[in-house]
Amino acid sequence: MTLAQATAPKKEAQTLLDSMNLLVLSDLHLEFSTLDIDTTDVDVVVLAGDIHLGKRGMPWIETQSRGLPVIYVPGNHEFYKGEHSRVLRDLRAACAATPNVHLLDTDKITIGDVEFLGATLWTDFALYGGAEEKVRAAESYAARGMTDFTGAIRFESRGVFRKLQPQDTAQMHHAAREWLTTELMTPSQCRRVVVTHHAPSARSVSPRFQDDPLTPAYASHMDDVIKLADLWIHGHMHGSSDYSAGACRVICNPRGYAPKGRSTENGAFDLRLILQV
């Protein structure tokens, strides 16, 4: 897989392509400021989460994608100011009403001969070790220090609405991980592209955050699973990364926060990052 810029038909044709050009973007955070994208020579737009709060990014996605197929995986910020299951339900409905936009959260879709598998992939808090005391310590720190768990996201449990808890997202992580592993271990003639919001490896973490106690809320150790895919796209880190695990390339191209009148948080963000698969 190499960076390239070439043209091919839109998804609706379902043509088997020699190659497919993906425009890879994440963490656009349109709640701070908007931007325009250039879809010239693009076959599929991939949005790896944190596009806008809830379904508010849908008008932007519909306009900017210009009818091209869009793979959209919700990030943690999509759920801010809402209840998790209701936001996901509303997002699914909004995407279902927009034929070219495909919301994937433990879902897959095949376009041409490329199979896209998507999940938010919350973390398991075991980045610094799987021993119970280390996981509990990471969960406790995240519960106190990460906005996801201090009231920004509500969660319904047995009819009661409460703050989202690290244990909730860890459970979602394990379900998504099991689903992804099962899917990727099933033989297929398709090229496989995994899209997640959270990172699948410590290698995605910037050196300055390697020892940060909040980092287990950003990434999980899934290097063994990564190797089963052809390409893995993620977001959440607000820092770009590009590396390989086995034959799989792992890419993160986040914009990060970009308040009006201020520079983009991630100076390495590439508005025209096109990957050829």
C-alpha cells in the first residue's frame, strides 16, 4: 500500500477495482471550526471519528463527500452531551437516511473488493499491563481525569441514567475486539481495511505520552490482531502516525482541535492524505 492520487468510479457502481483511493481523516472536531475537503481523485472518504457532536456532522459530511461513499466510525466525542445508546441510534438513523454514508460500529461493508470493518473500539485499560491491579488503576485514573467519564457522556444501565464509566467502555472494547478478531480470521478474497477511533497499539502513542497515566484510555495492545488486516486506520490521538505491523499499515491522520483564529492542534495533519489499497 502506498500513498497515491488516482481516480476510480464511485461506490455505487460496486466495480472491482485494481486499486481504491481512500481519503483518510479523523478528529476534525467541527464543533470548534469547519473546513472544506478536496475529493478529487478519491474513491472513498474514511472518517475515523470525532467529526462533530452527535449527528451534527451529517450535513457537512453529506455536502463535502459529494456523493462518494463514506465510511464513518463514531469517536468518543460523537457521544458528548448525549446518552451513548441514543446517540448511536440517532447516528445510525441519520446515516441510513444518507445513502452514501455508512456508519460502522462493529459493522462491515464491502465496496468493490475491499471490505471495511469498523468499530469505535474503546480501550481495555491494559496498555501498561493486563494484571488486574494495573487495569483497575488505569480505570480509576481515567474516571477522575478524562472528560468521557466525568459527565460528558451519559449511559443507561438497567433503566437508570448515569455517567459513563471505564468499566462500560472496557466491556464494549472486549466485544468489539472479539468481533474484529473473528471477522479477520475468517478467510476472505477481499482486501481488508479496519477503521477504529481508538488506537490498536502503543506504537500509535506519541513519545511524550508514553508514560502518561491517561494513555490507557487512548490505545490498547492489539498488535496480534492488526497483522490480520491489510490497512488499519484510527484516530483519537491528535498526533499523526504511520507504521507497519506485519504486512498491515497503520495510519492516523487527525486534525485535532482547531478553534477559530488559532492554528490546528496537529501541525502534521494532511487534508489530502490519500491511501491506495
